[in-house]
Amino acid sequence: MQTIGDLLTAHPFFEGVDERLVRELERCSRNVHYRLGEYLFHEGESADRLLVIRRGRVALDVHVPGRGEVVVSTVDAGEVVGWSWFVPPYTWFFDARAVTEVSAVSVDATCLRDRCDADPVLGYTLMQRIAQVMYRRLQAARLRMLDVYEADHGG
Amino acid sequence: MVADVTAGPETGTGATPAGDPLLPRPFRVVAVRRDTHDTVTMELAAVDGGDLPFAPGQFTMLQAFGVGEVPISISGDPARPGALTHTVRDVGGVTRALCAVTPGDVLGVRGPFGRGWGVADGTGGDVVVVAGGIGLAPLRPAVVAVLADRDTFGRVSLLYGARSPSEVLFGGELERWAAGHGVDVEVTVDQADPTWGGRVGVVTELVPGARFDPQRTLALVCGPEVMMRYVADALTTRGIPPHRVRLSVERNMRCGVGLCGHCQLREHLVCVDGPVFALDRVRRQLAVREL
């Protein structure tokens, strides 16, 4: 049977990270499952965890009056949800909803921050990983702003 | 064994127009299907009853008589040279006229022109196809050709980005390719609606998760040029050598035979040297403004 540590070390987010460092997070973590349509968290709530998605798809959405729930992005297995847990005031910026059955490892944010403070190597390594996620999503958001599929020439 | 493709894409077999390449050949519209609010797929047959053999990735100059002529990639099955299929998006005067055709109308066709995807170069390895928007149309013949010879290829992935769910092209066919031919099909949209349960985001985000062996992969990319630049970066970051990443470059093709120079891209004439280029041949040019 796989331990939480096994699940974390096998996850693409931690690929290439010293296994000893990853296993330091084991005591902060637990396995969680969400049903189709279930909310992982809501906008404005305390961002109290990092969710390491093992299976399924999560939609990040926001309620827009008159338009309902608008999905701004999706996160699939192999990725992580949330960086609000490490940026004050530690509150979620969007809703997160399971659009399939979702299995994840939930890493407690307070425990995670404490461990990062106590072990700068772990902290720096994790910050690098999170920065990569943020960088990719920022670039993707900028590309979407270009609306590249809109017809921009005549013929 | 993976085919050596250092020489760049092939010129498609049997894909040179017969007769005067500047003279349009009349084709009758046989069938028309509306794909999206602004995109139409039409099937044409030569009025003279002849075939129009083509290689996947080639284009024709399609003429609405009395309106004008535009380059349109062929989106049909290369194994059916008697049926010329084009998918046209209404983006201007000529394409608006083309999108308004009905069965029985006659259009002028010159071509086929240009160099195709060179699908056979992917034999023995994996194939990853990355399309954005209407860019799926020029790639459709390549996918059809790969699937016609499915056993000679490894893993086949199709990564497709569209603006919204209602603008996803060939939806039913995408499902058949996934279910019946073992293609890893991933579709993402920039803007979702409540009916959409798939991915939301740009197509570049699909590249890191796609399964292929970079050193044995042929990548075919078509879409808006800015999208292709970033997709090419993502593919080479995954380790695919630039000469095995191929892009279909769109420029202002007019004559189709390298005479007029309208489609010049530095040392290349896109209508004869392209439209499909290996990344290492055009990467520098794609980064130059106003070129």
C-alpha cells in the first residue's frame, strides 16, 4: 500500500526534488477525495492547503452576476491547485470545483509554511516549484488575453 | 526505426498541378456543412471529372468568380483525390463569398501548391499534432493519413485549442479518433460556457502533459502564428529537436508558384518552399517584426 509520502514523491510537481525533502511534508498531508460537482474551496475562504491533484480535473471559477459560474482555468491530474496559501492574507481568490471525481493530497498550509521556515532548503525548493507553476499560469493568462483565435485579417 | 528528416518536409507525392498553374479549374460544390457560426466545410468535385491528388498540408488557390481568390489548405482525405475538401472561415470579402456557397455552385481551383507535412517522416515514432482554431483544418489530412497507416506509428497525440466550445471543429471526428484509433485527444478552450466539462486554458498548457518520446517524435503545428511560436517553444523544451517540429506558415500567397513574391519570408517563398516548414528553417524569421 502506498503511503502519503509515496504519493507525493511520485507526483510530477515534486519530480526531481530530493525525496528526503518531499517526505518532510508527509506529516502535513492527507489523502482527500471530492465528488463530481463538489467544491474544494470557495472564494474568500481561508487558503489553508496546497492541493496536489492525483486524479481528475478541477475548475477554478468565479461567479459573475448575470453570467453564472465562469470557469477561468482548469487544473488536471499531475498539477497543483492554489498558491494563495503562501501569499498573505491567505485567502482563496477563486472557487475550485471538481468537474470529475478528484483525488488529491491535501498539504496543510500552516504546517507547510512552518516547515519551510524551519528548513530553508525545503522552503527554497518549494518556492521554486510554486514559482514555476505561477510563471506558466501567468504566461498562459497573458496568451489568452491576446485572443489569438479571433480573426485578425481579411481574405 | 525513426525516419531521418534532416532534409525537411517532403514535397507531396503526385501533388503538382497539371496544365497551366495560373489557370483556375472549375469545381462544383457537392456538399456544404456549417461547422461553426463562421466556418464552413465544403466538398468539391472537378467539373471535368478528374482527380486532384494532394499531399497533407498542401493548399489550393480557391476562387469565387467575380469576387476574388484566396489560399485555402486542403482539409480532406488524401486517399480520396476525387473529393476536394476545404474548410473556410469567414474573415473577409472572398471567404465570406466562399462560405455562402451552396451545392451546385462552381468555384475556381488552382493547385495544389506547396510542400506538405511529410507525414511519412514520422514513421516508426510518435506523432504529436498541435492545432489552434481553424488550424485544425490543414492538419486533418495529416491525421487521416497517419490513421490510415496507424500501425506504423507509435503514440499519436492531438492537442487542440479553440476559442470556445462552439468553435471546436470536427468535434465528432475528434471523438472517433480517440475512441477508435487510440489517439490521445486533448481539447482546451480559452473561454468556457456552462456546457463545457473539458479543459479551460491555452493549448500550450497541454504540451507538458502530452505523452511522447521526444527523440522519436514528429510534431506538426498549425494555428495563429503567435500560438505556433509558443507551442514550438513548449515542444522543444520537452526535447523534440527543432528539425522535427513542423509549422504551417501563412503569408500572403497570390500566384502559388513562386513568381509574384507576395509571400516572401526572407529567403523563402512560402507558396513553394512552404507552407510547411521545419522549425529550424523559420524560427528566426518568426521572431522578426513586420516580416
